[in-house]
Amino acid sequence: MRRLVFLLLLSPTIVFAQVDLADVTAGPLDGGKMWLFEDPPVDYLEETYGFRPDEAWFEHAKLAALRMPGCSASFVSPNGLVATNHHCGQGSVIRVSEPGEGLLDNGFTARSLSEERPVPEMYMDQLVDILDVTEDVRGAIAEMAPQTDAEIAEASAAAVEAIQEFLQGNLGGDDSDRVVQVVALYNGGRYSAYTFRRYTDVRLVMAPEARMGYFGGDFDNFTYPRYALDFSFFRIYGDDGQPLQTEHYFPLSTEGVAEDDLIFVIGNPGSTSRGLTVAQLETTHRINNPTILRFLDERIETLQAYLASGPDNPDAIRGQLFGLLNSQKAYRGRLAALADDYIMARRAAAERDFREDSPVAGQLIDAMAELQLQRSEMANDTRAFRTLFNRGYGSSTLQRARAAYEAAQRGIEDPDFASVLEIGDRPASVELGYLTSEINAVREYFASTGHALPDVLAGADGGSVARRLLEESALANLESATVAINAVALSTDDPAIRVVAAIMPAYQDYVSGSRGLGAQEDELASRLGRVRFETYGSAVPPDATFSLRFTDGIVKGYPYNGTIAPAHTTLYGLFDHHYSYGADSDWGLPQRWLDAERNIDLSTPVNYTSTSDTIGGNSGSPALNQNLELVGLNFDRTIEGLLRDYIYLSDRGRNVMVDARVILEALENVYELDDLVDELTTGVLVN
């Protein structure tokens, strides 16, 4: 029998234990604790903690929580004041910065309402209503009488869209301040219509310096002990142009939390893959995750080289790099999780239980495994084409060439190249890096499949091909593309268009085949989700859907690296990192903090960890005590917790939060924002 050896770091002494993989069993919470507000597990909470929240508790929690693009947030005063993470507000800081201000590095503080800066295109959503529309969706699908998996997928999407439009129309249509979103839970085993109130007058109030919000940089990302002040404040204004008055908010607790305290994290977890079958997880591990990780590695290398060259306006690229580095670590963690025999054995055990508990489940699981064999046959195509033509991090030259190629295909006699001119330029070195990566991937595809390499892709290496294209193609930048199109001189003989023409047949075959398999997988996943819900009900919460959830947890440190990570870190440690690593390191403190050191209570907790079940999208989520007082802001997981994409294990990893007490300490004694402190502690708006 296969045995797995663990190093159990339950104390500073290393203990060896052997686990027979054949004896591994699934746990009742392996599917996690991302509970639905529409079906809260009150019995579980009472049995586990002796605490049974009532309807009023959940209603207040729901209405005080907010969702913003990519993150979570919450009201923290009756005057529309909103708290979230610094990294969630980073893009807003960049957008409101005036030339030469450098607010990302210097931080931003509004000392009066008149100084709060409107953030263009920012919005925040408050969930105000939840409606079960499962039968409506199924009835609409049945009326369409779809036959194939593709038709079922199309019918499902059409049904959801129709119900959303109907409900939106009842609320006043697109001009309303209400937004309806129908969310498929349990892969379509259940559907909920969420109605949000959307606030669009959002203004930046305060954000610390980037080096404080991201203290420790990428070195500390997904790690603990941690000392990051990852917080920022916004304010929502009403239609009258005044700060929004709201009854529902989370008052800040000045007492904070202690180890072993119960907390709740309320937010919008983005996505998880806990409903995937073992066969799907194996495909993810062998093909999908390595493909995405390579994409991330290459883009990061390109952007880091560009920033090292000292560009004049680096902030936007720095923001992109932050996101890519975060994703890179996340995908490395996912690779490690799926390479862990114990985790896969535990997922297999849960799958065996599902087969035993439902006579239908086994057939669906086997059918999904058959589809994964087809996915494996497309592995080379996936590696080459899955990230090709990426709008955010792909070559602008190839994107223009694709637009030109498709225009020529549509209008052979008189092609309309207007779409070509909608694609902007990237910095020259970034464009070369992105184009080289894409050319390399395509060249490897031809080599792996045994097809002859097209002449236009021939060269010593991908870099030489990319440089040649940038020298010879009229599509290498927007200016030359505009000149060529206006002069009616753009030809399909352009070398960049010839590259697209050479790869497009294989690319289109991949897209078509992948979509076909995807439709079949979606239909099987929907049927599995429905069976799972019918079998287990809400005892197993659905995968994350970037919709409002709550999760319970205990504040607790954990064993790591042969020692113990404390439940809390303090400002003593933050200053120690500055003096130990040096002012020029990722742990260097701004001068404002050094000047304020004598006025700061260095025993103030900075970050803490808990067993709460969080994922990307939970950034900025309020951490609350039983009285729904704010005791922190969720901002990260530990590296061990990255396995939570696939399984929740309370003893593997922690989520990491900014302690509410350090927020007050910093606002009062470093940034000298006494009015903001008063508002957070008393609810009174001073200015």
C-alpha cells in the first residue's frame, strides 16, 4: 500500500507520522464554509459555537456589506464611510492622482469632505434582496426544448438572461440604481436572483503609502507572520451630493479580538473549484495550471524588466505587476496542492462517498472522466492557444493583425479595418516581450505536432522572429497602422497578418473543440451540482461565485517551519523589519512612520490569522465579532491555504487580516486624522 509521510509541526519538535492513503477519508467540511445568506447553517453555528444568529443579525450583516470591482468592502459609519483593502483601492489611488503627486507612493489623506476625491468609473454594490428563481430558470429551459449539450448551455444562458432582464425591467430598467444578477449555485443545481443597489458616487478618503499597504512586497505575499497595513477608506455619496446616510454599518471595535475568539468574515469570494471531479482536477494539474503559470511567469519577467529601465510613469504597470505576482504565487500554490497525494486522496474519498450516497453520481463522474481524455488529446493546443491574443497581456501587434485578418475574411473586396485602430500601443520593450512569448508558444506548437513551421515564423528563436515582425509590419504600432489603413496600403502580405493566417486554422479548431467540450462539461457539472444539492442540501455550500457569503472561524496561530506563528503580530515587529532589513528593502518604512515612532504604541496588533474560509474576492471583507463590530479586514491567505481552491482543511493554512486596532493607531498617531478616528469610533461626521 502507498504510504504518505508527513512532518507534523505541532510543536517546535518535529513529529513523523505515516498515513495510509487507502485509509484517507473525507471530512464534513471539506467543501468549505462559504455559507449562503439565503440558507444559513444556524444549527451548525449553534452546535459548534453556542451562537444562533437570528434573521435580524443576517439582515444587518447583508446590508452593511458591499461588493466592489474584484473585491469586498463594508460600511463602517452611518455617513457612507467604507473600508476595504489598500490593494483593492490601489487602482483608485492611481486614477485620482494628479501629475507629479505620486499618491501611490506618498499615500492620500482627505482632511475634509471637500478634499475627498471622486473616483472615475468606481461603483459599489449593496445586496438588498435575494430571490430563489430555480424553477423559473428550469421552466424557461424546458420550454426551449434543447437537445444537445451545446443547446442546453445556450438555453441556460438565455433563460438566466431573460429572467435578469425581466426582474431588471420591474425595477426600472437600466436607468435604475438597482442591478439584478442571477447566479448559478451548485453549478446550476440552484439559482438565486440577487438585487443590488449600485452606488456610483464613490470618493477616496484615505489610503496609506503603497509600501505600508504592501509591506514586505511580494516576499511577504501569501505568508505569515505579516505586518501589512492593507486598508483604505472611501465614502459613498447620495443623489443629493451629500454623504450617504445608512442605518446599516459595522462599528469599529476598539477592543479587537484575542486568540480563540469566534469571528465572521463577510464578503464575496471569487471562485473555487471544490465541485470538480478528481479527473477534472488531474487535467487542471497537468495542463491548465502549468499553461497559465507559464503565461504569468513570462509577463512578469517582461514587466519587471520594463520597470527596471526607469520609465517616467510606472504606476499603471506597477499595478498590473502586483496583480500578476499575486496570481503567480496563487497558481504555484495550486500546483503544489494538486501534487499533494494526501489532498488528492481526500478528494477521491469524497468522490467515493458521493458515488455511494447517490446512484446517479457515479455515472456522471465517469462521463466527466471520459471528457478529460479528450482534454488530454488537446494538451498541445491548449498550451499554445489558451492565452493567445490576450487583450490585457498579449501582443498589440498580433491583436491588430488578427483584427485585420478577420476584417479581410469578412470583406474580401473592401475590408473595414476600423477595429484595427481600436487597439492601443504598449511600451516598446513590453510589446517585444509579449510578442516573443506568443511566437515561442506557437513555434513550440508546430514542433510538438510535427507540422512544418511556416516561413514567416522561421528564425533562430522567437525573439528574432518578434524583432523582425516589429521592424517590418505596418501593425507594429498604432501610428504606422493608421497611416497604412488611411493610405489603403494595408495588405494581407503584411508579415504580422501572415503569422495570424498561418496559425488561425489550428487556433479556430482549438477554440471550437474547447467550446464543444466545455459545453459538455458544463452540462455534466450542472447535473452533478443538482444531484449534490439533492443529496446533501446546504450542508455543503456551493463553490464561490463572487456573491455574498459569510464564513465562521477562530482566531488562531499555527505551527510552521519548525516553530509557531503567533495569532497576532505587533508594531514592534513592523519596526524591527525596517531596522533589520534596511530602509531600501521591501520592509523599509516611510519617513512619516519613523518620525511618528515615539508617539506610537508598539504593542498594537497589526495582523492576525484565523481559520475562516476565504479566497480571492474576499479581499477587503470585514472581519466581525458576534456583535457585528469590525475587528479587522481580510486581505490574504497563507501559502498553505492556497489549497482552498480545491478543498478546505482547517489545519492547512490560515486567512490573514489587518487588525482594526492598528488602523486606529495609524490614523491617529501617524496620519493625524483625528476626525476620521472620531467618525469610526463614535459614528459622528465632524467635517
